[in-house]
Amino acid sequence: MKLSKRHLATGAAFVSAMIVTGVGIAAWIVYEPAFSEIARPSPSSFDRGIVAKGEQLATVGDCIVCHTAPNGAPFAGARALPTPFGTLFSDNITPDEKTGIGTWSLAAFSRAMRQGVGRDGSHLYPALPYEHFTHVSDDDLEAIYAFLMTRQPVSQQAPENRLLPGLGFRPLLAGWKLLFLKQTEFKPQTSESAEWNRGKYLVDGLAHCGGCHTPRNLAGGEERAREFAGGVAEGWNAPPLNEANPSAATWNVDSLVAYLKTGSDRGHSAAGGPMAPVSEGLSRLNDADVRAIAAYIDSRMHPSREAVATAVTVVAATDNRPAAAAAHPEADLLFEGACSGCHAPRAPMNVNGRPILTTATDLRADDPRNAVQTLLQGGAQSADKGAYMPSFSSTMTDRQLADVLAYARARFTDKPAWPDLEATVGDIRKENAE
């Protein structure tokens, strides 16, 4: 059938109208107005009690970790944040007027926290976990704002982000938010205790635990249907925080409190990787909030709410040195020279109550990633400054590291050997160098 010119013109007009409509809808989704600049508020204009409250809330959110570069000024940004899509650099959140948030109003700050939009209307990358901060109350955001606006202003511009081609086009983030940003307020559950509700409010909101401990899809959005099923953060496995946690039977509220507050628990070992600075920050948080967080996480690990025995009574101490040394003679010597001063069964650290290798979650895990990272990157100090482990990345080869790990697993656990361990060490070492 041959179309007339009138039909062709009508069709062209319809297509044009659809394109214009689509562009208009896209522009409506993308556009966010800029907020006017304000004169930087005087620190004395903020109530001291609100500032103190904000300091505790910022501690829960671990703001200082992401927004402080190594050896940099607190909250001045420029910290590299590696992601599967490239490297982002954190923003300066000191009250500097040119490079920080000194000219931001409370309304602009609240919009950034909940909607991921800067004062100038630009879309912010979800390295700022605004999909969690939607749960935070107005009063708490005001307190955090007061705390940040009373910090020392620092003039420091973050480096340009280094992202995959095309991903530096910020309007694309509007589409990401359309898919993954749900504006939901926290609603207490009347059937639960005040402590449980406080813990859920902190875990789901400012603490943004799901940001690491929930799997993400290919677009970087959290898989809500698999909340707390475990994830990956900065090259480390973030274990599940629900009943799927392989050590759930050895966690209880008290052991979680100890781990969160001090970075160490006798039945599980010390916090490492990105969890180490989290526990360092929580060491400054009030005990009631730490216990509330622990109570909520415990309820997710044990949905039936059955009491759980103390961890060290569940996992018995193990030392199979003769068999391990026979299978790994070189590693036995390496362990004696580099590790036994802290990790031998009668070492002072173990005798004085520090975690023993038998109960080390990473050594008992099915996946050796975190154990490998511990040897490659070392372990940060815990909150009580009593636990430190050096990196062996430059002093041991892939083969030696794999041999030591295989030896330790054979000596101190009843778990089967990890397969292809030397290749795994090499792969993770390459990841760390990228």
C-alpha cells in the first residue's frame, strides 16, 4: 500500500511529537534547581548540644572515613573511592566557602543527603549512600549539618573522577535514581523493642550497613530482595548479616558489641579491610547506640530469636601442627619466623585474650579472599590500639603467601584446603595494584 504525502506528514509529525515529549520527560527527570548560596554561618550560631548530637550521628555514618584522604585534613575530601565503574574522589564537606559546603543551606544539605543532588543542582554519585539516608529524620540531618558547619574550614579541591567513558555525564544518574532510589521514611515497628527499632533506624539509615553487606546488580544498585546477603567492598568480602552468615551460630549481642566497639572479638578475630575504620569510628559512639545496632543485627542473624552461646564455647581450639608441618614444611618455618610471635597458641597476645586463629572467621571461610587480603594489606589497629598486623605483600611471593595460608588453615581449622590458592593470591595482588 502506497502512503500519501498527507499520511507521511502525519506520521512524521507524530514521531516528532513523541521525540519532543520524550525529551521533555527526560529533562523533567534530570533537572534539579540550584539552591541559593548563603553566607557561611558562624560556629557560635549552632547550639552546642545539637553539635554534640551531630558528632555522634556523623560517627555512625562514618563520614570522616570516606571524606578524609590518607594523611589529609578531616572531612576535606579527595579520598579515592574505587568502584567497578572507575575511581571517584570524595567531596570536601568542611565549611570552606569555595571548595566545601560553607555556602550550603540546611535545605541544600538535606537534599544532597536524601536525593543525591548538590547545591548547584548537579546529580551526585551514589558513593554517597543517599538511598540509605532517606531514612534519616529531619532533626538528625540538622544535627549533622550543625556538626559539619562547625568544623575547621579547609580549602581543598577534589581531583577529577576517573570513570569509565560516558559515566562522567552526571544526568545519567537521574535514571539510576529512578530505578534504585526509594524515598522512604523510617517507620518503627510497634511489635519490637525501642532498642531494636533504634538499631534498625541506625543500620538502615546513617550506618548504611547494606551498602557493603547487600549484593549489588550490574548497575550498582542494591538487590533489595537479598538484603544483608553479603557483598564486596574495596576488594574484601563483606559477609552476610543475616542467617546466611557462616558464623551466625557463634555471634550474639555481646560478641557483636565487642567487635563493633573494639574491632575485635575473641571468637571471631579482628576487623580488617574497610571494616577496620568502621569499628575505629564506633569506638567513639555511645554504648547504647552500639548495643542497639548489635541487637538489630543479631535479630537478622537469628530470626527465631533463640539465645546463642558465647562464641568461644562453640569453636574449640585446634592445633594440628605436626600434620600441617609435614604437608607444608617451608610454611612451618615461615610461620615460626613471621607469625608465631602473635599467633602461636601460647603467644602473649593469645594468652591475654586476643582472638586465636582457630576462631578466625576469615581462616575458616569457604572463600580465601579476606585471608589473602589480610596478608597482602596487613591489619589496621583496633580501637584499643592493641592489634596490628604488618603487610607481607613485599616480603613474600605468591607461592609463599599461599603456602602460609594453606599451612594455617590445615593447622588451626578442620576445614578442607582451598583450591588454586597461589593463583588466587596472584589475582588479588593484581587487583590491589590496579
